[in-house]
Amino acid sequence: MLDIDDLLDYAQDDCVFDVYDCDKGVNIVEGCDKEYLENWHETHAYDLCSFEPIQRQETGFSGNQTIFGIVFNVSKVEDNGDE
């Protein structure tokens, strides 16, 4: 079964990533980069339910900008305590 780390190989470097906890109904990681998500993957156990593209407006230094990325929907998230 694929996990987040496997799928990151196919993502563009300038994408942002969210991790949505299906059990809690909230984003537990929002707007992170590839390196941060790789670290998160290494320090947590989880079941990957699905993933989907995201597009949203965010205010940055140059005003409103469109952000593109991927949200990973996960369940059964456990912290491995390695952080």
C-alpha cells in the first residue's frame, strides 16, 4: 500500500501540503513544504485513506495569491515520539 512518502516523489517541489485527520475532522498539518512532510511521515504512524488536489487563496507578501497543493486524508494517526 502506498504512503505519503511514496506519493511525494510525484509532487512538484513548489506544492504545499495539508494532512487532514479523518478521525478528528481537522487539518493536523497545513501549508507545509515537502521536507517538513517527509519528516512528519517518518515520525508518525497512520493509514492513508485518500489524497486530492487543493487550491486556495492566501495573502502573502505580494497580496493575494493562489496556492496549489495536495491534501492527504489520513486516519489512525499515532505519534512515534521521535520528534
